[in-house]
Amino acid sequence: MPKAEVHVHLEGAIELADLLEAAADADAALPGPAATLFDPSTHRLRPGGSELSTYLEFLDWVGSLYGSRQRLARLAYRFAARQSASGVRYTDVIVNPSHWGAWRHDLPGFFDALASGLDEAEADGLAPVGLCASIERGQTAAEAAELASIIAERRPRRVVALSIDGDEGRHGRTAARFADAFDIARRAGLGRTVHAGESSGPEGVWDALTLLHADRIDHGVRAVEDDRLVAHLAEAGVSLGICPSSNLALGVVDRLGVHPVQRLMESGVVVTINSDDPAPLATSIEAEWAMCAAAFGWDGSTLVDLARASVRASYASAEVRAVLESELDAQAAHAEHAELDRLGATARLLEATP
Ligand code: ADE
Ligand code: ZN
């Protein structure tokens, strides 16, 4: 199924073996035993933090391993290969420079290194990837504006959007702090995607829409608690980048059977299904799709609709979107013919039955 992935973090897509290799090359001590690096108990570098906050601190360690341009480019290349192997034809990947300590004072160099790996990947026939430059929730207004200005003015290759991720539960209702940064991105015609309604309730989603003019919400599952918000999302066509395994791991949702994704879809909200942090979550986009299809009984045509929603929600170029949409048209027609053939065969069988 040709599809896009629009909610996946570069920091959360590095396989254990690659991390161990990067740590060995950087001569860096591991935060815990090698086999447990992805275990939540190993992320607890600071006692008492929430699971999300301690995971984000773990990402600071991950980012610290990639100080050279060559390592970063290689990492980006491997990410594109990973996505292509999952059948993803276009990805918007979230990358948060605050985790990559060595690059704090050279953000253009940081994006350029990633873009060179992605360029090489695409030249080798792997699927294109766009970068969503992300602010961490605990950053200052000045840091956020600096990132926004760099991407708006210097237009680093492959950067398609400004994003915010991080722990809203820890930092509280901070959207107003980032309004200037998002205004810079909006005026520059960049995409705007915001983590909200995960560690915050519906008010976090409202803030993302009204204060940051987000055109896409990452997670957003807790929007389901506010009927007026659900109606607004459906009406405005703002899509939610849902990540079921991530929600289960962080306790946002108790079990898959009660995940709001189904109710949101039935209410007319556009949703996409994504992997978030696939390496530590031991998941993949195809696993997320398969798991939801089994839990909610999604048929072939629902999956085609979801694939189409992922392409439309993405910040892919008009050319890439047109190619994927026409392939999906063919897939939809095929699914319809297969269904008609099946019905025809059943009818013939019934006619032949005395
Ligand atoms: N950064 C990486 N994964 C995240 C998540 N699930 N929520 C917020 N920020 C993140
Ligand atoms: Zn995320």
C-alpha cells in the first residue's frame, strides 16, 4: 500500500545495534546495560521524572553520540532505507536539534548534514524524506524563535515544517510562549505540526490550533474528551498523527480496544496511523497498521482511505503526492474489483446450489 508516515522521530528510529555502534565510536559510556537501553527503567536517569520526560533525557544521550557530519548523514540515509523497507513512500520525520548537543551552535550545519544523507538516499532510489524541525516544550521563546528564523530565512534543504514535541505534562500550558516562532514559520509558508493532546488534554489541542495555527496535530488523541473540539477538527480537516503503541506504552490509553482512533474516525476527523518512536517501542508502521486493522476490523477500503489521508496530511511536494494518489486510485479500483469478483463468485455458487 503506497503510504506516507507523518509522525515519527529520527531520535526514536535508531536501532539498538546502531546506537551501540555509535556509542562505541564516540567512546561514550552507556546509560545502562546494552541489552536494556530501550527499557523504560534504563531511561530513568533522573529519579521521579515522568516516563516521557525521562525518555526525552535519554534522547539527549542518543543525540550526543552524533557529533560528526558524516555520522549524521549516514544516520539519515539509514532512516530513509528503514522507511522504504516498510513500504513508506514519503516521510515527514521530526528532528529536535535540542537533543543533538554538538550541533547547538551550528543548526544550519546540522540540517545540511541530514539533508545530504537524505539526498544520497533518494539518489539511490529510496523514498524521499522531509524534515520537521522541532522545538522542545521546555525551551525558551528566544530559542524557539531562533530555530524558526533559521528555517524561515536560510531555508535549509528538506526542512518542510516547524514542530513542537516534548512533555506538555511537565511544562504546562506553554503554547503562548511559542506563538512568535510559529508566526515566523507561517509567514514563511512552512508547515506547522504540534504535539498536543498526549500529555495535555483537549486544551493543549485548542492552544495548538488557536495560538500556533497548527495545520496538523501530533497525537491529539485526548481531543476525544471535548465534543466541540472533535467537531472543529472534523470541520477544519486538521489531521491527527495517531501512534497507538506509543499511547499504550505511555499510559495515554489503557488498551488498544478502547483507543479513541475509531471514535475520532467515525466523527469525521482525519487520522493517520504512525509509529512515533519505533525503535524503543519495538514497533514499525506496518505493525501499527496491522494491529489497528485487527482490533477495529478495518477492511481494504478503509486502509486505502487511511493511506490517502497520510499522503494528503503530509508535507510532500505536489509531484510526490500526485504520484501516490494515482497509485492509490488504482489500488482502490483493484480492491473494488476484487470485492465484486468475490460477490460474483458467491452469487454463482448460490445459483449453482440446489
Ligand atoms: N519526542 C519523542 N517522542 C515523543 C512523544 N511520544 N511525545 C512527545 N515528545 C516526543
Ligand atoms: Zn511524537
